[in-house]
Amino acid sequence: MKLEKVLHQPENRKLEFKETLPNKSDLCKTVISFANDAGGELYIGIKDNPREVIGVPEEDLLQIEEIISSTIHDNCYPLILPEILFANYNGKYVVIVKIFKGNTPPYYLKSKGKENGTFIRVGLTNRLANKEIIEELERQKQGISFDSLPVYSKSVDELDISLFAHQFEETVGEKLTKTILNKLNLVVKDQNRQFPTNALILLSNDEIRNKLFPFAKIECARFKGTIPGDFIDQKTIDEPLSFQAEEAYKFVLRHISQGSTYEGVYRKDRWEYPVIAIREVIRNAVIHRDYSLKGKDIKIAIFDDKIEITSPGKLMPTIDFDDMESGQSDIRNKVLASVFKKLGIIEQWGNGLRLIADDLRKYPEIKFEWSEPGISFRVTFRKINYSPETKKTALTESADDYGRLRTVADDYERLRTIANDYERLTLEEKEILLYILDNGKITRKKATEILNIQKTKAHKILSSLVEKNLIQRQGKGRSTYYVLKN
């Protein structure tokens, strides 16, 4: 039974549970977020934590269906057509609202308008979209990728692409002529002049690349232990884009071990991590990152117990790391993807996912995880049987980024209390707590910025953490701020 299977799944980008019918605002935000992303399903009559089917009265089903339909029709734009179903689970009725991926994004609240009413799905929460995200949604509607847009501040003749040209000739066996640049959609002709696209800027070794895309780089680090802290090694990879994946892959190989076994007289080498899967994830992090987002770079962090690869931008709507066997060909950067395929850096997206899945099967001791921390996606290769060396590490190993507590919390008993409570916190509460851990304090204004929510919602979240005895309020009026509870 499908509902039985759904009940065992956690809330995620395509799944949400509500014990009762949400208010108009929350319902519309969820519907809009699903339509702007990969679609999703809202189950009404199911308590999330702990998971329990509460059900809705049978006599209220038709009325609830009418309320949902009219609320979505009257408050969401462009038109969203939900599919509303009823399911009987052990005599209790559940309302299922299915929202499909929209073809005309961005979707938004009529009353707020596009700039202030567009919501997106980030992990299991609904977030107000910023200007960059709205522009990306507009491009998706038009079938235009950011990397195909022209850059008029420099002509092709003035652009230094010598490294890319040499790489292209050496790999493909052809000179990178203007004809080929045109065929690869790397240039745009306007008023008898040829201008580079964003893709060609990113592939160039011209100084304009660092001016327009200063964060189009990969930050690599090998940390001592299991949390960010002391560096063993670090490297910034800011070469032209077509060189970055290989350099990052080499960095990873330098910091993981390779053992040997013998089968008869034959020697068999085996890395401690599935390196083919790691290579594909790095390549896809480069090709699928959102280069329109400012201030964000790709990060590769190697710890004693895991490898994390984080790339800016939300996952493309149809990409599903939970179903890698089916493959997927969705591409965010269509021009770059064509170039990377020509250079042999990537195959089709679906093939990459299958390679990851095939390699992971050879490593049952490695757990593959993915998440969406903020407007980015992260892939983690985690050692299942890793044994922490210290008691303090054991307290924090269940929390993804929460190991940072070890470097900022001197009070061991306070660390124990917070770590025990961590899994029961909401996503917003976790982000607030981690911000305080990194910065010492937080204001309500800063909370609204990092969570991209209204002040009243931020105040509610902060008050919740105060009530849970995890943080305390200090100062008065405009000088109010919050710190960890002593």
C-alpha cells in the first residue's frame, strides 16, 4: 500500500505532513513551493513527530476538498491545479494534495506579488525566494540557461581563452575556431560583433572571469578529526572551469588511502572510498552548480569519517539522488554541459548517476547521503563503522554540521544537553543555533536574514529556543540579542 510506504519516509523537498488542514497562508506557501520545484505531496491527517495517522472526519472530506481547491485558485498565481485524493488507513481518512511541477514558474501569492510572494522548497521548509532565484525560475520558464546569456563588456576577440583553446585542441584534436565557438553556443552575435556567453567567460583565463565570477572556484580542505577546525591541508582551485573537477579529484585522492589485497597471485588495489562515485559527484557539482548565485563557491571537505561535497544552487527539479538507477538527463548549464561532454569530462547526467550507484554497491561500508543546506546541495560519503576516538566526538556524530560544537563549547555538560536536544529541533532552530555557535550571538534582524523569513516568525523561533532553555535573551529594545544558555 502506497500510504504505508509514505508513512515511513521523512519529510523532504517533495513530502509534507499536517495533522490538520493548514491555514490559508501555510497551505499556499507549500503549494507554491512544490510547483516552483519538483512538485510534491501534502498529507493532511498525519502527525509528523512522532509519525501517527490522526485522520480527518469522513463527513468533512468534501468540505476540506472544496476549501483546498478554492484557496489555491483564489490565492496562487499562475493557475495551479492540484489533484486531491482521499485514503482510508485502518478506518481513518487522510487527505492527499498532489502538486505537480509547474510549467510557468515563478508561482507566487497573488496578494504579495512576484517579488514578495514567490516561495521555494529548501529541504523540508518553504522559503521566500530572493531576486536571483526568481530570475532563475523565469529562465526555466523560457528554457534559457544562465550560462547561455551574453556578456557585452568584452568581445570575443579581446577575451583570453588560451588555456581552454589548448585543452580543447589537445583533447578533441581540433583547433578552437570561431566556427566551433558558434556551434558550441559559446558566443552570441550582436550588431556584427561576437560576444562571449557566461559559459565562455567561465572557461576563460581572462581577468574578467574573476571580476564577474569571483566565487566560481572550489575550496578544498582536509581537516584533522571529524569536524571543521584544524587544517591538515587546503587548496583553492580557481582555474578555468574545465580544469577544476580534475584538480579537485586529485586533491581528494591525495588525502584518502589505498590498500592492497591478493586474490591468488593477483594484486587488487582498493581505495577506502568509492572514488568513481566521488569523481562523478565532483564533476556534477561543477556542471550543475548555479553560477548566477553570488558569494558562494563549491566546497570539498575531507574528515576522518566522511567526505562532503557542497555545491551552490538547488537540485534541479527532476534530479533524485534517492532513485539513481532511473538516471536523469536534466541539465542546469546547457552550454557548459555540451562543452564538458565534448571534452569527455562528463557523459549524460543519467549515466553519471548510474556510475555513482554502481560504485556504491561495491562499498557497503560507506553510506551515501544528500541534503540541501540552504540554497545548495550537499553529498556526503560517510564511513558507517567509523569509531570516534573520544567521548566528545561520540556525542556529536549524529548531527551533520553539529560537530562544530566541540570547538566553541567549553562546558562539556552544556554540550551534552544541546547535543541530546539537537535531533528534536526544527530546521530553522538548528540554523539559528549553528549561527550562534559560529558567531557568538544573533539578533532578530540577523535571524530574518539567514532564514529569509518575516520578523514575527523569527521572533517565534527565537522564543521557542529560549523556552527550550538552549539560548537566552540579553539586552533591551533594539539592542536585544541572543546567546547560548549558560
